[in-house]
Amino acid sequence: MKLTHGERSTARRATTASRTVKRVGLVAALGLSTLLMTGCGPREALRFGWPTGVTPEAKAMGHLWTWAVIASLIVGFLVWMAIFIAITFHRYRAGEDPFPRQTAYNMPVELVLITLPFLAIAVLFYFTVVVENKVEAKTDDPGVVVDVTAFQWNWKFGYDKVRQADGTYKSYAVENGNPFELQAQRNADHGHPLPLPLPAGGRSDNIRDYLRFSSIETLGTSTEIPIMVLPVDTRIEFNLAAADVVHSFWVPEFLYKRDVMPFPKQNHSDPRFQIEKIDRKGAFVGRCAEMCGTYHAMMNFEIRAISKEDFQRYIALRANEKLSNAAALEAICQQPKSVTTVPFETRRRTGGKTPKHLGDTWQTQLPNCTPRVTGAS
């Protein structure tokens, strides 16, 4: 009788194991079918929702994210398998000892359970530090230095200095700017003076002497999306500053956000960061990622990446011929307006006129266009 009971128990366990394998296979097949039906390729799937990076720093962060998620999925799978095995193969059965065999004080098991999590954390910490050092790295010879000023609720971009073809730098910085010019522009946009207090309570302009001004600037308004024009394959430095409250500089394809602080020295923040290069030409939307007031969600801008030669022509047109940003873009056969976003409606209502498709972010060149000949900048 015991032998017969043992045979039945073995057969039952084999049947249970077979069912388990089938269930796991079904789950795997459903997951693979879901992936295929969504049209996601292997690269898209392994990004786990992250945008495609367009800088070396973004790609390094993307790889870190991918492997961190894969490691998390593996750990999660092992934990779920351990739970599944425990509740399936070690549950109480009639006739068995109700108090199962204990494994307390099993030193090999306890060492493994303590050591493996620490190893996983140490590996993740190491690669995080490596990627962080790459992202935060700065050199003394960026090709372009751009001053980025955020204010409620738009952006101002100015070129501090640009490296010329011969390796020397040409500066476009203006030292005698008035920090409250942005406030005056806001008053003009709204059609009436805004109520006091002014930024910093209307104190001396010197209190905001960290704000930078340039002879080549692009100012965003409620009727114009500011476009920051940058060359590809060039190291670029951004110098961030806020004229009023805390904002955040975010370009999704950079996979990176930086807070834009007022009074950076007093806030113990480094306002500068660099990217090694932008890998491809095109247009990339930028946003404020810090809740900064009523129109925070509409505080957008665009980065327009163009060739080095077109960028030098663009700077020459802005510096020598004093063209506006849109006119200079059109002169080098680029779309003069943003192709990624539109200005927001300041009257808090829209007439349903927001275009569904603004343009091709991969191809911003104007068709059948000949660039204007320019001199040196």
C-alpha cells in the first residue's frame, strides 16, 4: 500500500510540474506576442520607454537604464519563481508533518542571501558613478557656449562665445545688460504693467548680476517659440540661470534634466553643463520640467541642430546683418519657425487651431532653397 501511495504521489507531482511548465510557456508566449503586436523592435523594447538619445551622454544613460531594468527583471523573476516554488511544491498535504523542515542557521544559504544583494548594489553603484562622471564632465574648450535664461514663462538664449574655424574664440557677450529687461518684456507682452513686487522685491539690479546678455539673442514670447540653433558634432556648454523662480531645462532626447536656479551662487549650484556633441541634425523639443507657475506646461522651446557650416553662416547673419532668429534660419534654408511645438494661448482658451503636424523633425531643410552668401562673423 505504501508503494502504491508513493507511486501516485510521484505521478501527481510530475503532472503538476508539467502543468507548471505549460503555464510558464503560455505566459512567455503571451509576452512575446504582445511585443510583436505593438510593432516594437528589439532596440525599442530594450529602451523600456526611454526616448532615443542624440548625445553620447544620453546613450550612456540609456545603456545604464536598460541594464538596470534587465537586472531588476531578473531579480524579480527569481523572487517570483522562489515564491511560486514554495507555494506549489512545499504546500501542506494531508498525511504530512504539519511543521516543515526548518533551514534556520544554515550558514551557506544565509551568506548567499546576504552577499548577492550587496554585490548587485555594488555593481549598480559602480556603473552609476561611471555614467554620472561622463555626464557631468566639462572641458575648457567647448565649441559653443550658450547662455540660457529662464523666466516666467519662456526662455531667452544668447551666444556667449563661438569657436571659429581657426580655433580662436569670438565673444558676443554684453556686459552692460539690465537684468530687469525680461520683466519689461513681460509687461509689453501682457499689454500692461504687472503688479509689484518685481523680481527680488524690486531691489537693485546688482542683485541679479549673474544674468548674462549677448549681442546675439533669441527671446521667446507668447507668439514665438524660441529656437536655440546649435551645430552637430561640436561640444556645447550651457550656462543656466533663472530670472525669477526655479525652472528646469529638459530636452527629452538628452535624457537629462537640469534645474535652472536663481542666484546659483547662493544656492550652491553649478549652472554650467556640457554635452560632447549632438549626433544628428534635426529639431528637438525642449520643456520646463519644474512647476513654475500658471503657464508652466506651455513653457516650451526648440533645439535646432544643423551642420557646422550652416551654423557659422547663421552666426554671421545674426552678428553682421542683425537678422532675427527666424530670418537667419530662413537665409540658411532652415524652417524659420518651430516644427516641434507651438506658442501657447495667453487668454487661456484656444480655438482648436493647434496644427496636428507642424513639420518634419528629422528634415528641417527648406526645399528648393539656396543659402544666402555671408561674410565672416
